[in-house]
Amino acid sequence: MIHAVLGTGPSSEKAIVEALKDALSDGDEMAMPWVWPIPDSLSYVYKYALDHEVPFTLFYSDDAAKPPTKSFREAGSCVVQKTRDPFGACLKACDDSVLFLWDDETAENDIQKIFAGSESAVVLELSNGLAPIVLTEEAPPSSELAPEEEDEEDTSILSKEELEMMTAHAVKRYGERRGCEATTKTGIIEELFGAEVESAPVSTSESDIYKIIHLYKDGTWAEA
């Protein structure tokens, strides 16, 4: 599956990494726009893709500074492509799956554009634990709302294996009920059962590829 990563809203690197772990499966790809200046949140997505060798297409236009084309292509997992409309190109390239970085100033317009392009798009908020984003119609007057029956509180305790089989949204609701501080599926499971020890991936901050996207000087990318 190909996921489009859109929006430029703020988020921490930890939240981005945990959400991407939940959102991406083996063999998945991403389509992303090149944005300059680079928002921190989007730089974390670039970094994650490069560190974990997630195949992705980077769309750019003449309206923004040219990306370090040579360096991204040398990563082996990236295709750099010029287009008039990077946002629209990402939507066309994806399989109706959008990971969205919410920005209060531009989000409403961006979400309208996403659903105008595909009514069946599944939009998850990458900066908020993969919470689903939907277009909502104006609510009817309160007098027309049917009374809702209160659900009985679910007090069942689930195992780690059961949580791993559940959707990210369901695990998030379970975590809220258990009082977890984490907001993603991976984070909640780690908080409840402890993190598994894994070999750490090579830090992109130590690689030429990640350094190069921060070496923009006098309107020119310094190619290493």
C-alpha cells in the first residue's frame, strides 16, 4: 500500500515514529511533498523513511527550493520527481491512504482537497496517534437528537497478543480507559507491557543523507 504524507503541522519525533510504526506494514511505500523550509514534523518523516529504508517518492515543484536530489536518490529507497502540484501528485500516487500532519491554519482547506479528490480516502492524523479524520455534516438541533443509551463500562483486561491484533484506534481507546499516557498503538502496548529490546537502526543524523537536508546555504544545496 502507498500512503500519502500531507500537512505540515507540528508534532514530536517520538509521536511521529510511533505513529509510523503503527501505520506502515512490510512492503508499504509513501508519497511525500518536498516542503521548504522543512517543518520539524516532516523532517522526522523523511528521517524515518531513510533510516528504515521505506520506499518513497518525493514530489517537488519550482515554487520551493530544489531538494538535494542526488543525496535522496543515493539512498536507494527514494525517487525524486518534479511536478506542478506536489500535494495533488501525492494524492494520485497513494492508495486512498493519507497520513496527515494537522496544522490549524491550513488543515480545513487541505482536508477538503483530500476528500474532493477521493471520497473514499482514509485520513489518519499522524500527529495525533492515527486518530481518524472525517468530513462531518452540520449536526441537527439538539431537540432532534435521539437520546443515547450509556454504554456499560468495559472493565476487561486484554493481553499483549490481543492488543497487537486490534486496530490502532481500538488500542488507543483501550489505552485511554487504562489511563495510559501514550497515544499510539505501539506506545500503549509498550507502556502496559514494557518495550522489547531491538537493535537500534543507524541514526540518520550520523549519515550524509540526513545531514545534507540541513545544509541549505545561500539558496544552494551543498552536495556531499
